[in-house]
Amino acid sequence: MPRAEEAIVLVGGLGTRLRSVVADVPKPLASVAGRPFLAHLLDQLAASGLRRVILATGYMAEKIEQTIGARWADMDIAYSKEPEPLGTGGAIRLAAALLQGNGVHLANGDTFLRYDPSALERVVFATGAMLGIALARVHDVGRYGAVEVADGRVIAFREKGGHGPGLINAGSYFLTAAAVDGLPGDESAYSFESRVLLPSALAGEVAAMDDTRDFIDIGVPDDYARAQQLFGR
């Protein structure tokens, strides 16, 4: 099975939770250890062997394009700009029209997770699933909501409010060509998580991988401060 060499990164959100700390740039460009947060994410994608990234932009799209440009390390950078807020699902579907290969990796531009994308891809094909998710292990799932796994597949997503250690959705995925082709096209704006991920998990079509580390979410000021330490080392 050919290895996918493309990724879609969602960088179009308004970033309202971080506005008190970073007001003049979109959240993915927030300065972390002297560089845009998105730069750290793109560095990891390049180091993992990916060769093309589509940035799904929206809010302050021009600033992201001016900062990142058309090349990053050894990767070509393309842009898919929302004409209006489309939700995560609509943004992915719009960006998917620019794909050149079969299958795609997917990441959120405000989260970071260190893992091997090709390993996630292998897990998906080994289980015969439609898509896969790289899960992060945290000390307390309360802020995020827990993910339940059985026999290498996601079987449930639990609402926020629980507590204790566990696995969470870190926003890092691999979609097979069939999953991309099956993205809903009957409405302009929708949530990938509720419209695609949840029903796919209930159908046993979501493979899980937890060989990951260094999860960070800069969506709130406390974690933004923690990111400075993580990348400043």
C-alpha cells in the first residue's frame, strides 16, 4: 500500500479562548519559544517524511499565507481558504479537493502530538479501518473527554467531565482514500467530529494508536504557557 505523503492542517479557527494572550495573529501563529506554533507543527510533519501540506485557512488567512509561504523545509504548501466558516468537516472537505494522492493525514493547527504518521497509517490498513486516530495519554481526561478503545479500535467517545488518567482525542488522524471520498457533501458547514468521526467509530471503522508523546493544546492560556517550556527545551 503506497504511503500517503500529504496532510491537511486546520488553521482557520477564530481562537477566541486564546484572544486574551494573543490578539494580533491567528492562533496557529502564536509565538511559542520565539517561533510561530505552526512552525513547530510543520517541522514535525516535514521530519516525518510528508511532502505536501494543505493549510485549511479562514480567520486571518492572509497572515498565515504571508508567514508560511509556498515551501516549508522539503514540503510544498498549498492553501484552501474558507469563503465562510465551514466547521471542521466543511473545511476538510474543501481542502480535500486539492489532494493529489490517495489518503491524507490530518492535524489541528493549535495542537501538537509527537508520533509517526506512517505508523498510524499502517495501523489503519492492518485493521482494515476507514480512518485512524493518534491518541494522547493524559493524567486527567476531565478537560478533554475520554476515548475508549477495544481490540485496536475506538468504540466510544466520553463527554467532558470525567476524571483520572486515560486516552483523549488529540486531533491527529489518517483518512484513507475511501474515507476522503465519503466525506459528507450535502451541507456547507458541519463538524467532522460529530458527522464523521463518531458514526465511523460506532461502526467499528476507526483504528486507534497510542504510541505518542508530548501532547500540547495551546487553546487556553495555561497550555499556551506550557508550550513555551515544551518547545524551549
